[in-house]
Amino acid sequence: MKSALIGTLTALITVIVAPTAGNAGSVPPAALIGKSVIVSWDEARLQRVVGEANFRSVSAAHNLSIYISSAGRVFSRQTITIGSRSGSGYQVAGEGRPQAARVPSFSGQTMTFYAPMQSGGIRRQIIVFDASFTSCTLTASFAKEPGKAAGITGSIINPQNLVEIQSIIVSNAKCSVQNGNVFGGA
């Protein structure tokens, strides 16, 4: 069972790390073209900076803004706030560092983002749209590789740090759809 779970996690990471415009599931539904999707959620985490002795509780607020252009390109910006500190990262799907890439997969009325960590974990945001693509719901989750104490990821707030995340409890998930570009461009 352990090897099957590791195989599944590896397959998920492989699928989203090296997407191309021709991959099945990479083309957004026509109803999303020219629209923005804004999602947010809170996380109660047990984490530590790599090298520290003890894990500590941290509350993190996430905001993910997404725009689907007329050419079907997906632009996103994620902002994470912990206390009075925050950091953000902007991406075009399929560009940038593979381990940090936010590349969506589309299936029917669902858009899914997988964000693999550098070691041992993966985040997933599933956005489900209503039939008219005018409203949505968000499910955000975290999984770590069986047998690993924690998932390791780079810190968006302190880029020089690697953070080990032992557990995440997600709450207050919100999702909305709006016409136009949330980033203000055409």
C-alpha cells in the first residue's frame, strides 16, 4: 500500500510538473475565458524552519487570484500572510520553477491546481463551478508522502528559508468568479 501511495503521489507530481499546452485537461472551458477566479482559505499549520528543533503552530491566510486570458493562458498570483508578514508570487501556468508551478487541470466544471513541495508533500486546490461558471466552491487540501515526517517547501515570505510542514488544517474556504482581468490588464 505504501508503494502504491508513493507511486500515486509521484504520478501526480509528474503530471503537473511538465505540462504542455497540448496536454489533455490543460485547455480551460470557453465559459472561463476572460474571467477571473478569486479564492481564499486559512491554514492552521504545524511547521518549522528546516534545521529548527521544534515544530510550532502557525496561522496562514492564503489568497489565490487567477485570470484566464482570451488565448486560454492562466495567470495566477498567490499571497500568503502570517501575522504581519506576507509574500506573494505571480506565475503564468507552465512557466517558472517546476516545484513551485501552479498549473491548472480542467475537467468539466472543475479546475484543479496541484502544488508539489520540494520534498514529501503536495497541496491541492479544487475549484468547482456552477453550470453557468458564475459562482464556485473551493476545497483546499495538503498531503504528505507516507513515511515522511513533513513536506518541505520554500517560504514565500522568507525566500531564503525552507519550511517543513507536518500538518495543515484548512478552514474558511471562499471562491468567487468575476468578469474581466483581476490584475487590471486587458
